[in-house]
Amino acid sequence: MTGSLSVDPTGQHPFLTISLTTQFLAAGMPGRVTATGTIKGGGRSLLYIDAELVHEDGTVIATSTGVFKRVPQEKLK
């Protein structure tokens, strides 16, 4: 889970993980699994993102919440 694609379509803009919490709710099973992330808020430098991992039968396997800090451009040089 990261915010890179939210500011750069190539996903190459780095973010630092400030916090990340994952709740494992069910066992993984054979079949298709889909992960979906949603930006819930943030500002110039921080993003608050929630994610969900769902099996094809609708079972929620895990949920996650994270806070990510954008690396300033001047730090990338």
C-alpha cells in the first residue's frame, strides 16, 4: 500500500511509511483475490490510505490503514 500512483502515473515517486496497521480477518483460500486501496485524506505531504483484500467469493481477508509521507523533490537529488 502506497500513495505513489496518486502523484505519478508510473508509481516512481517515493513515499515513506509513517504508520501501517493490518487486520487479518480470514484465511487465504485458493482463487482470485483483489486488493483495493482508497485515499481517505491528506494534504501536501501526507496521505491517509485504507485498503481491503477480498476473495472472489466476497470474503474480506484483510483490511489495512496507513499514513504515508511524500518525499520532497529536493531530497531526491
